Amino acid sequence: MSRAVADLNWRGDSGSLLIRGARVLDPRKGLDESRDVVVKQGRIAELAAPGEAELPEGAELIEAAGLVAMPAFFDPHVHLRQIGEEYKEDLETGTRAAAAGGFCGVVAMANTDPATDEPETVAAMREQADREASVPTGFVGTVTVGMRGEELTEMAAMRAAGALGFSDDGLPITSARVMRRALQYQHLVGGNILLHEEDPELSGDGVMGEGVVSAALGLAGVPDVSESTMIARDAALCLHEDARAHVQHLSARRSVEAIEVAKQRGAAITAELTPHHLVLTDEEVRSLDARFKMNPPLRSEDDRQALIEALRSGTVDCIGTDHAPHATHQKEVPFEQALMGVIGLETAFPVLYTALVEPGIVELETIIERMTAGAALFDLEIPTIAPDAEANITLIDLEAEWEAGADGWESRSSNSCFTGWKLRSRPAATIVAGSVAYRQRAFRMGAVA
Amino acid sequence: MRDLLSIENLSREDIERICERAASFAEVGRREIKKVPTLRGRTIVSLFYESSTRTSASFELAAKRLSADVVSIKAQGSSADKGESLKDTIATLSAYDPEAIVIRSPLAGAAQLVAGWTDAAVVNAGDGKHEHPSQALLDVYTALERLGSLDGKRVWVVGDIAHSRVARSTVRAFGLLGAEVTVAGPPTLIPPGFGEAFGCDVSYDLDALGSADVIYALRMQRERMAESFVPTLREYAVAYQIDARRLGARQLLMHPGPINRGIELAPEVIDGPSSLITAQVRNGLLVRMAILYEILAGSERPRPVRGVDDAIERIDPEGAPTIGEPA
């Protein structure tokens, strides 16, 4: 029993539209042809032959010739920094960045300050999203109180307050005992558990991926087994407790192998990849530029190839950006001192299209499937373009060329590891439940006829 | 050369030119008045975020022998102690228009960042575990002084490779001058990928140490026991200490200092005839004079020196100074 994405909290309302002349591409429906999309009260009413649809009453007309209409993306993993670090991002700026990236929904992590570990906080955030969020926004609560990894939070109460699931993301749940209790408790409360997999004992004071580059730079490295051993542990616990969990941001070949083994054994485990791990390697860190510092870290070309293969094969279920805004003064410091994380919402699709689709490494259809599949982690309807489906549609200009960061960012922060990249393709408009959540400034739309 | 940030971005020619210059400064040290006017009127800021004896002292002395004005700042008691960011500190110091900033930091990449924030030339006097280029230059200068050429010579660097910025710079410098370098130490203290990163051999024992022309021992710190890198310093010494038994008569011994006597080096070899350790310290002064000369006087594009004209421009037409305290 899936819910619609627009049931999450946002300030928008469902609307009516006619999208005319777009190439409609939805790989899940085997659809790739020119269609006029008729949207009535938030839902797709009809996919008509080009030029044959009539504008519904009170609807906006969108002339979309030359654009591709695809299911809008869903990001299961963003940091909106509200509450506590609004100088980096907040619900308003973060969801504006999401809309500009073609996302119809995001899920905000709970490593706020203080952590989102009480039902009252979850309820307050949802109310705030009703007033400020440009796209539907879901919230998770933490698994442990204060993200200390010791005691479970009131997960049932947070679920009742509307938490979509639970995560201590930013930190691993180090204790196997606590992890096991959380998975057992899931049988009462439901909700997916999202896991940042890392063994702090093995990571030590590491600040980048361990390998040739870390050896050259004299920076402490985080070995890949820090991630893969924890995935193996938690997969075993999921099987043992008949529970469900989602592994966030894989960074290494060994982690992909651990997911493969877990799935073969029948564990209810899903996995996620970020655009930056799919496109960059630890070679970038040679610059000692803290824009390339994130957790998990960038790793070797061999690891990157394994991640790409996992994206293609479906071993990895979805893409999440791990959008992690930080202020300039937290990044303009020596590498070891810098905070970890990069923003990613506004560049996710264009970067993947430029680096993976255009050179023929990954099919466009695969990227669309993985960028929408994150909704299923929370039992939400995966955005799709079909009659009766909620009209969550992104219009993309695949020919557009632009320089990342040259016009600034919708996000309040600018810590992108793609600044200066010449990108091909750009979202022109994002539609949520038939209502326009974003339109590129240069993109003109027709008035109501 | 604009800055000296690392050995990695130097060529063999750069290193040889600096060594030749250092040799030419040896004569200055033998004069009664050990000073030349080369850098008169230039200001050099020495900014040390870590304790240091020989590096800070020799840079300061090198600057003074070249007649530069030196301001030495230690992190303790400075505004860094009060939480000022590196960028803000550099902006503050740059406002005094120094020609060069010599910086030592516990953080990798600090010198490189500073170079992007200031017009002054920047000398990396050690950044985290990354590089220590002036040490490597004095190392190869000292070895060259004894051996004439390093082409085809075998150099063994022994000890805690993982935590050593000296190793990262000196392995590269010896390699650039044609030496074949082997790093040796406990497997826990040689990071994975080191051999590939530096194009050197890796050994976990000293069985083949006899083939070395130069043995370069590194400092072994006591903290490494607590972090389980080695069980005890005694066990480390048994496997890796350079003593009279391991040091052959024809082999040269080097060490960056400060020495832990009886741990990485047995007392009898430190002051023995094969030891270049004192020569390293002495040459450190000459090489650091050569480095300051290279970036401040030897540069192909000398940086503009602020003169009287600039000062006049800063006074507005009414004649009131725009900068300064009210009368």
C-alpha cells in the first residue's frame, strides 16, 4: 500500500497542466515517444498523440518541444541542515535546490543540531515543510538517542508523528547489540532503517580513501573494509531478525560484493550510490582541495568501475545525492580540518548524463530508473508517467550546455565537487502533482489559453 | 621558482641549482662577519604551528645571514591560539606586505593553501605528514657533498614511513637525483600503496641492508606503541635499530633529528665516522639560505617591491593620510 509522493509535506498544491510536444521517456513503462501529457488535479489524465490533447479548464500550457519528459527524481538521502545549521541550508533553500535538480521529493536525514530524535521534532519539521518546502519532503528520525549509538529512540512515537524511517546517517551504529535491537523493534514500528556503514575502529582518523594517493599525500586513509565488514554484519543481522534495511552511499568494490552476497542469501537489503562516487576517484584529492572531502571517501578507479557495474546490474537499487551543505569557512581550510560532504542536488542528473550517459557507459534509462527508485525505500509510489499516476514529471533539455556553479546555486552553500564542470543536459522544469515546482529562468511557458 | 611547496613539483634541475647555490654560501659562514646584503629590506615571516628547533632556527638564521628582516611567530600565544583561522591569520600577516612566509603546520596542504591566499612567496617548512622539502634538499645536498653523485646509488630509508613527512620528501628527492630508494620498516608503519606512489622498493626487514650506500633512519615516536603500530620499542629496536653490527664501514648514516638514542639508532653509530648527522644540521643553514635566495632573489620574475611612489598614492589629495590613527 504505497502512498503518493505529494502526500509528503510541502507548500505546493496539485494542479492541472498540458505538456505539449515533449519526448516522453519512462523506462519502467517501456515508453519512449512523442506524447502530449494531460494532467488534471495532480494526476495524469491522458497520454495523447501529439497535438491531439485539449487543454483542461484552468490548466497551464507547457510547450515542451525539444525537451524530454521523464518521471521526476526522488532523493532518499539529503541533509537540509534544519534545525540548527540554517547558515548552511534550510528547508526552503534545500528543497529549491532539489526542485532545480529535477527532484519531486527528498528525504531529510536526522543529523540535525540537536538530532531529530523526538516525535515533537519530527512533527515540527513536517509543519515547517508545509510552509516552506518547494517539493514534498520526508523526514527520518534517528535510531539512537542523540546519535550516540547507545539507546533506541522512541521510534514508535516518531512513526506516529510521521517519520518515514530511521537513520543515524553521518555516523554508523557501531554496537551490534543496538543494531540488532533496532531491527527487532522494526516489527513493531515499521519503517526502513538507513545505514551509514563504517567501522570507526578501522576508519581511525582517516580523512580520505586508503590507497596510493593517501600514501603519497601522507593523509590517513579509510580502508574499504571499514565499510564492507559493517555491511556484512548488518546483512547477517537483517537475515537473522527478518528485518529490512537500506545501505547508504557505497564507495568500494568490496561493499558491492557484500551487497551481492546479502541479496543472494535473501536479506531484505537495498543499496544506494551517489553521483560523486560514480564519477570521481581519489585522484581528485591530490589537489588537497577540501571540496573533495566526503564520507565515505572517494576511492580508486577499480572501485569506481565496480560501482558503475553495480548501477548497471541493479545490485544497487537507487541513487541518492547525500547532499551535504557546508559553509565556505568550513571548507577553505587544510584538508584534514575540513568538514566532510558535498552538495549534489542541482548537479546529480547533469553530471551522470555528462560523465556516464553521453560517453555510452550507462544507458539513460538506467539512470532514470535508479534516480526514481529511492521512493520505494519508504513505500512511496515510484514516480512514473502513466494514466492515473501522480504527475511527478521532470522536463529535461538534453542538449543544454552550462558550467556548474557559474550562475551560483539555489542551495545556500556552494561546496560542490563539480564546480567549473562543463555539463551537458539541464532540468528545464520540475512538476510535482501537476504543479510547477521549478522552472529554469530562461525557459518560457505559455499562458492559460 | 615562486614558492617552495613540495619536492613533488621540483625537477632535477631545480634541486641541482639550489644545491649549487647552497655550496656558494658555504664561504659566507667562514667569514668573520657572516652576512651578505642580498635580501636587505625584505621581510620574511616565519609562522610555526608546531614545535621545531632546527627548522625554525635555521630558517631564521638563514634569513638574517641574507640581511632580511625576520618576524617569527609561534602558534602558542598567537591569535591562532585564540581560534583564528589560517586564512584570516594569513590575511592579517599579508597586510604587512612580507616578501616571504615560511610556514610549518601539522596539517597537510597548509602551505599550498597559504600560497593561494597571499602575494608573498611561500616556503613549506613541513605540512602534516605530507612534505618537508627543505629537509629533503639538505639531505641530498649532504649526500652529494660526500658521494659526488647519487646516480645509481642505493638509499634505504628505515623506520616509521607512515607518519613521516621527511620520508615523503626525501624519498622523492633522492629518486629525482637518480638514486634507487628502498623504504623499510614494520608492515604497520608503511602505508599500503607507498611503493607505487613513490616508485621505490618496500622491505619489511633489513636483510638486504648491506647493499645500501646510504642508510637514512627516521625518528620512531613513543606514541606508536599506544596506537598498536608496534608492540614495544624494544621489539622495534631488535628488528630495525641501526647499530654497529648493521652499519657497514662504507655505508653513510643520516637522520633528520631529533634522535631517540637507543631506539632507531644505537649510540655508537651516531657520532661514528659514517655519520652525516651533524653535517646535515650544518648544511641545513646553507640550503635554507639557498631556498630563500631562490624564491626572493633568483626568481625570473621578481616581485614588485613597494616603494615611495606607492606610499604617496595612498595619501589623498587633501593631504590627510587615509590609513592611520587620528591625531
